[in-house]
Amino acid sequence: MFARRIAVIGTGYVGLTTGACLASLGHHVVCADVDVAKVERLRAGKVTILEPGLAELVAEGQAGGRLEFVVGAAAAVGDAEVVFLCVPTPMGQGGAADLAAVESVISEVRTILPVGSIVVNKSTVPVGTAARVSNLLKRKDVPVVSNPEFLREGTAVHDFLNPDRIVVGCDIQDAAERVAALYSRLGAPTVLTDAASAEMVKYAANCFLAMKLSYVNAIAELCERLGADVADVTEGMGYDRRIGQSFLQPGPGWGGSCLPKDTQALLQVAAAVGYDFSLLQATIDTNTHQRQLIVAKIREAAGGRLRGRRIGLLGLAFKAGTNDLRDSPALAVAALLRAEGAELTGYDPGIDQHVDGVRVVSDPYEAAKDADTVVVLTEWPEFRGLDWTRVGELAAGSVVVDTRNHLDPDALRRSGLTWWGVGRGHLDLGQDLAAVI
Ligand code: UDX
């Protein structure tokens, strides 16, 4: 494999992971960010994103002279052969992606990009963006390639270095092949296609995952009402290779920095081309409804009302292994609980910052202290190993609502607590099933 000179614009979790991993594959990488303080921190080896292995890779790259950090895109692209755009593409008005950051980078670098270099879109951008960027660039000698990332937060480094597939799209085949060659050491299946198709892969995949989760959450609710056990149901489903075991875990709804944004964006794009994507709309609506179902369960556990009730929240991040609160279902549930007058204390191993409406504490037992109901919202492994007898002694109430089916129900029972999961029949409607159906 030939080592290439690469610029990565944006050092968020996608950019920093991309930069550090490409450096670990032997490339020379210059990462740029507009945030001066962030660049200084990175230069000093301080990585604030909680990603296993990332800080080590950054240190390794810097020590090996293959990874550097600079302020501003212009300072990074001078002799780059490939320029990765990893800047935010937040949800803009009406759900379409906001491309202001991409546009601003392009206007900054368009005249100084080396002849024959390649611009790569890594951020999730609407179908047609590669063509738009190409128009903004006005450089016939610089092809624009779409190379979507499929990194999950919390396992981003692992996902980058062990990808299920690499997708590279460009209307100029040679440019797509040159970008694909950057990853050749990974030996992953590679899909070479046109730019629009590569852009579509990302949306099609993420919206499918969201749909799978909404479907599972709906099945979980049905299981609960029918007295079935969703854990056994999903296990039985998952052995069908066409379905697979992953992404079948019910929860408080899906969230994070990608799925909510991508589902909205595809819905918007569909509407723009006159397609009523009701399946995707239902996926989103089911997710909103899921949060309400979880709140109803907590209300019931707290004795039928939430006003003045103390609720201890275990987990605030949108999933375990990250300190990311963006579109966290835990926070969505917390906001609904607050709106009904509950008093919230929350603990999350990754979070120490202020969270609106929640008193954030640094110890899980403090979150449980005097709580009328303890609620698990994020599946941090350490919650399984808590001293549940101690939780039972500290809490005022005895019901633990486990929105992730994460805890061991027997261990809780032995500790004198009542475990309520999701889709595992706590309502006991099963007994009357014959009468209902
Ligand atoms: C997602 C995609 O997986 C990734 O390919 C894409 O590049 C970015 O978006 P991420 O947002 O990091 O990654 O999280 P992911 O692990 O996909 O989880 C998304 C949400 O679904 C979380 O709220 C998670 O808790 C929830 N989830 C996931 C479930 O509720 N059940 C599951 O079985 C899996």
C-alpha cells in the first residue's frame, strides 16, 4: 500500500477517528479544526471524546510523526493528495441537512487545493451533495468522492479498523479507486459506485436500523400486553439469518447523533421528490411513542402520578460507552418526567456536566437515595454489578424500571426489589389472554 498525504477537516468524533486510524494505517495525516483551543488540546495529546483506543492511536500517530493538528482547513490542505470533509452537517430547518460548514470549508480551500487532489465527503450529507460540492469547487481537476462512515459511537476505532464494508462513490472511477486504496490494508468488502448511490447507502442503512429498532420496540409492547417475553422472541427471530441478532434490543427509543438526524433528512428528501415515505414516518412516530410508553411505565411504578415523585435515573447518554448526550432517549424521557413534575437525580459514568432539569450526581447510590423509583435508561455494564441490596435500602420505593432489559431480574428479586423490564410481561395480562382474544 502506498502511504498518502491526507488532510482531515473537522476533529469531531468522525474526523478524529478517521485521522487517527488513517495515520495508524501508515498515511501522513494533517487534521484541521477551527476551534483553536481544541487544536491546542489535541497537540498536547488530550482527547476529550470517550472512544476506546482513540487517545492511544492519537498518541501513536503523533509520536510516529504521521499525525498533526493545525488550525483552519487552509493550513492542512497545502500538499494533500486527499482531503476528507468531516465537519458537522446538523439537521437544518424542516429536517434537511444544513451544509453551511461544508460550504465554508470549500470556499476556504477551493483555490489552494493541489492540482489533481481529491475531496472526500465523509459526513452524512443528502444525496446530490457531492455534485453540489463539485459545483462550489469549480475545479475540474479535483474530483469529489462520497465515502460515508459507518462508525458507531463507543466502538468507532474498532469499526473503522474492522469495517463490514467500505463504500466509495464518485462519477470518476479512478478517483473512487484511489480513495478505496487508502483502506486496502483492511481487506474489507468494497463497494465502488457513483456518488449519489454512495450517499444513499448511508441513509438507507441508518433508516433501516431505525426501522428495525422501532419495530422491535413495538413488538416489545405487544409482548408485554400479550404476556410474551420479548427476549425469547427476539432470540428466536435473530437466528433467521435474514434478520440477524443485532439491533434487536428494545429500549427507551433510539437516539444519538445519527439516527434521528438521518431519518428526518431522508423523509425530507423523499417529500422533496414527491414520495410519501409513510414507513419512515411511522418509524419516527413509533420512537416518539416509545418514550411516552416508558414514561407511563415509570408513572405506574411511582404509584400512578409523577408530580413531586423522586426518580433516580441511571444513565443519561444515548447509549453505553459514550459521553454523548445528543438526542439521547434518556434525556427525552427525563424531559417528559419533568413536565409531569417529577424530581430527577441522575447518574451516568460518562457524564459530569450540567443537564437541564436533572440533578447530576457522581455516584449511582446517590441517584438511588430516597428515589420513589429507580430507572435504568442507558445500558452501562457497571449497572449490572451494583450492590442492589444497598440500592434497595437507600431508595424509598422498591420498583426498578429497567428500560433496556439490562439487569438480572433474579438478582434484583433476591435484593428485595421488583424488576420491571420492557416487553417481558410485568402487567400480567397474559393470565387473561384467553378472555381478551
Ligand atoms: C449509528 C449507526 O449504527 C452507525 O452505523 C452510523 O454511522 C451512525 O449512527 P450510533 O449513533 O453511534 O451509530 O449508535 P448505535 O449503536 O447505532 O445506536 C443508536 C441508538 O439505538 C442508540 O440510542 C442505542 O441505544 C439504540 N439501540 C441500538 C437500541 O435501542 N437497541 C439496539 O439493539 C441497538
